[in-house]
Amino acid sequence: MNPRKLRTWMRLKHGRASNTARACGVSRQSLWKWVLGTSTPSPENRIALEIHTKGKIKSEDWPHHKKPGPKPA
């Protein structure tokens, strides 16, 4: 997910970060971390964001970070 897509949606459609954050159940600081690309939302927050944006930002659009595991031998 390009964080610009979320930033653009908020600017054009919603206006207030506090409303989007509240709808996703997170703080404004967490939302801005998503917008700036310094962190990604949890799977539950991705679904809430998709519902809140009425499908404009899909939960599948976000990168899925895998936990580092042992390297294959």
C-alpha cells in the first residue's frame, strides 16, 4: 500500500484524521504512522479501514510483514 493513497483519501473525502482513527479504533498518532509509512495497520485495523473507506482502501493493499524466522539450511 502506498501511504499516499490513504493520505489522499483523507484529504479529499474525510478531512479529519481523528474521525478516521476513531472509526479504526486507533489513536491519531497510529493513523499518522500509517499515512507516513512508518508502520502498517494490524489485520483487524486494515479491515476496519476498508469498511470505513467503503472499499476505496483495500485490506489486501497493505504489505504483509513476515516475522523473521530461521533460515533454511
